[in-house]
Amino acid sequence: MSGAAKGKVYLVGAGPGDPELLTLRALRLLGSAEAVLHDDLVAPEILNLIPPTAQVHNVGKRCGKKKILQSEINHLMVALASTGLKVVRLKGGDPLIFGRAGEEIEVLRAAGIPFEIVPGVTSAFGAAASLQIPLTHRRVSSALVLVTAHAASDKDVYDWGKYIQSGATLALYMPGKNYSDVVAKLKSAGVNGDTPCAIVSHATTRKQQAHLTTIGSLHAAPLLVAPTLLIVGDVVRFVDVAVEASGIPAFSAQTAHPVPAIYLQDSLPAGSPILAEPPFEDLA
């Protein structure tokens, strides 16, 4: 293998789903890729940008069910690049945020394979933007914490409370199907039951749905289809959704004081989506 011409691996973020959120760099790399290893959550419209001459490998997993082990993905990347190919490792969201890029970087370095990281829009940013929620606000939240509820330890749970109490917004990736479990962990960390939160499913895609509620009522929220993300904190009060509601007072961006409550999903019939079809152009 040492005598073979080595290619290069690009760890590319595909963003949360909307192909218009791809970076120009990601778009150019996809258009010239000779091999693509992509996750399951990469939108079909983005996969359609891959040249028909490129090798395409689906190396993702859904709902915890693996089609391929991480060690096999690592071996495949190295093997393809070692033959001189331009390899794009295409990941949903941003490759450096819960995307196992760290593990793949270690393997590529050990094998002497050149690589480059191309950042993408992570799902927390896409979800918040689609609901017009500012993840930070100088009068409400001075920090943003990205965590995963999927592999949280007891120490992680404690930190959730510390972050919330300090005014930080919490974005929980992969909250799972058991909202009651997440509620229990947050409450045990000292998060108040009246803290507002938003569940967002399939952020930025035509399948997007969202539900706004409080931590105290989250256990009764409709189970939205994975992938989902949970945004927790007072910034959720800024949501701008054209439905009447009650329960959480919305903040005024000018005063940051509670104003009459509007815009909450809990006043709608159970299961009604806030955003069934996000307002971007048809992707067909």
C-alpha cells in the first residue's frame, strides 16, 4: 500500500436536510467526488448531486440499527483513498458535532491519508432557524450547550441543570422516544417544570414537524418521527408561529419581558404540526 498513490478524504457536513443549506465547498466536492460514503439521514436531493460515475456507499444507521460497523467504515475510507480516489465522507449536519469525525480523523492520520474537514449546518441551528428561535439572546441566554441525550451519564444530567440555571440554551440531540425519561433527567438536574422547550422533527425538510411545550408537559407531547431534536430554555419563548396558544408567555424581542401568551402548540388538537411544510422552495 505504501507504494500506491494516495487520494484524499473529505469529511463533509451535509447540513440538516435542505440542500440549499449546503456550503459551496460541499457542493463542489460532491460534484467531483469519485467515491461517497454517506449517512442515512442525508437527504435524497443531496445524494442526487453525486456524479453517476462515483462509487456510492450507504454507511449509515437508523434508530440504533447499524448497517455497517464504524471499524468497517474506517477501513473502507482508507482503502478507497489508498487507491488514489477522491473520497467524500458525507455526514448529516456538521461532521464535528456527534458525527464520529474524531474517530475517523484518528484512523486517517494513522494511515497517512490526507484529509480535509468541511463544516455543515448542524441540526440545532437549522431547527432553531426554521422556528425563528434565537439560540442566544443578550437578555435571556448568554450561552448554548449542545449535548446528546442518547448516551448521557449521571454527570451529564447534573451539567444540564447547571447550564440551564446559568441561563444557557440546551440543544439535546437524539432525545429518543421516551420523553418521560428526558423529563426525569432534566428535573433531577434541577430544571424547572415551566421551562419552555421545542421538539423538532426532520428540521428544514418538507417533513418537518414541531411541538412547543414545557418540561413539565413534555411527557404528554406527541411522539414525533426521528430524527428529532429538543431545544430547552427561555429563548423558546421567542418562537414565531402563526397559531394561538396559552401556557408559556412569549418574550418581546424589544423588552425581553413576558407578554400575552401566543404561539404554543399545546392549544392545538393533539398531533397538529406547527410546521408541516417549511417555507422554502419546492425541492422536487
